[in-house]
Amino acid sequence: MELFPPSDRASRIRALSDGELHEQALDARDWLLAVLDYHEVILDREHELRLLYSAVTRVMNGREGSWSDMERLYMMLTDPALASPGIRLRSTFVLILHLNYAERLKHVGELSARRLREIQHAKQVEEDLHKTQERISEIVELMKIDHFACAVPLSSLTQSSATSVVDDNAGCCPICQNSYTDLSAFTVEDLLADYPVRLKQCGHIVGRGCLEKWMATPKIDEAKHPHRTCPLCRMQIEGTAAPQKPWMLERHLQTNGRAIVTKQQLLYRYDIEPEECLDAVVACMSMGIACDELLAEVRRQKGRGDKARSEASEKILAERREAVEQQMRVWGFRGTAAWSDIRAEWMNSGITRKE
């Protein structure tokens, strides 16, 4: 079989300078790799066999001179007269350079490379989606307070208005007395773990970590006091109906295509019920509030302390914020407008306390 047909194209190679030949050799290599990668990922074995069958049929009919460019390429890659795959690959490279495929069939190489990038991107998106869903399942597993408490802006700890929540020890957790914003004494992870949250039932603000410990503390006399209460005012917070979630959120999870798929996948893979999905979303909103507020606080205090520590804290908070945004996308929120409105509704719902 004549895989290198007589052609005046060979004369163009002899006319090239060393630099031009080197450049075209690189183009030929890139073209070949792009096509082979594309075919390996996209095209099945049946397609390759059809192409080879067509080429072999032409040979049997004495018409190998009428091979298409791609048939010639496949015949070279599978030529039994060439001893090894390595030799066939090098011979194919020479064929591509000889017949100037990289230039004549430039669109083939570009299409192959573009489709391969699209497939790789889609695969990465799918992997990220599964990782985020796994993270959501972990949040649901560990969730203790997010269905009845929400993070609040740090400014609400010192505001004085008829609708604000003000505690005597504003700026500090009333249980452990630790500051919510002391970056010199606590790491940013510590501050996130004990970020201030407001109980919907009574409006008191306490540190998240302390409230979680309170909810996990064994009851002293469960027969007499079967339900846990607010650690400050003793209003019942356990064993009562959970505060109503934002209606816009419920509607979104019922109507958004991406959210519906996520709910189905979480149910089938992790046995997470629809109500738990609502809790997972508002937990994500609380984390977003905490990250935004602490990031602003870190930047405000940046000039006062250790610059390296401040930058490390910024990086941690940025990573946590990115995790929040990934969950937003998984739940079908393409922008921040609807998310912000729902977050504000949840944050401001429930009882507030006057000064």
C-alpha cells in the first residue's frame, strides 16, 4: 500500500528553513496529539472500525489513491508492515508533516482540541458537583442549630434601634465571654466556629460553638425538663415547631431545575430529606454571613497586627466563601440577587429584642 502518495507537497519541505521546519513539526505534533486524544475520549471502537473498513475496501478495489485524509491517517496508524506502535506513530507524524495536515486540516485539530477541553471541563464540573453534594451531606450530618438560629451581622451587636438585638455584653459571647472579633487572641477558624447567631424563638445572640455545646449537653432531669431551652432566658427551643423557612427559598427548591436534581441526588445518595435540604441551604447562608463579616473585620484590623497572619486569615475566609458559592451553584442560584434576598429574609425573621 502506498501510504505516501506522490505529491509535490514534499518539495515544500525541502524549501523550508530549519526554523520553519521546526515550527511546522511542532504544529504537526500538536495536531496529531489533539486528534488522537479526541478520538480516544469521544469516538468508540465501532467508529474506528468503520473508517478502517472503508479504507481497506478501497484497497481491495484498487482505489487506495482515493483515500480520504483521515482514512490515510488510520491506515498508517494500523499498518501491519510497521513493526511497533512507536514506529507507526512516528510514521504517522511524518505523514502529517509531509502532507501538511496541520495546515490543510487545521479545523479538524482545532475542533478536536476544543471539544476535548469542553469534555474535560464538564467532567471537572461534575466532579466538583459530587464533592459539593458530599460536603452538603456532611453539613446535614453535623447540623445542630441552623434550623432555629442564624448568623447576624457584627454591626447588629452594637446597633441601637427598635428592631435591633442588643445584649449587655455586646461583642462577646454571653456564655464563654470570648470576643467575636479578637483576631489577636483567636484564629479565624475559632471565630468562625463561635460566630454570633440569633435564636429565632427568643432573639438572644450567643456564639455558635457555645450554643452547639449547649444543645449537645446531656439533660440533668429529662423527665422534668424534656426539652432544651435558651441558655439565657429559658425559652423552649427544642421540641417546638421549627421556624418557617423563607417562602422564596421553598419555591426555589421546588421549581428550579438544578435544585430539583440536587435534592433527588441527595435523597438517593445520602438519604437526605427535602426538609433537611432547606436546613442545609440556610446553614450555608449563615456561613456566608460569617465569612463576609469576618473578612471585612480582618481587613479593617489588617494594619494593626501581624500582616502575615491577616493575609492567612483572608485566604482561609476566601476559601470558605468559595465553598459557599459552590453550594449556591449546586442549589441553582446563578447570581447573588435572589440569594441575598432570601438570606436577608431568613436572617431577619423570628423574634428580635429591644435594648
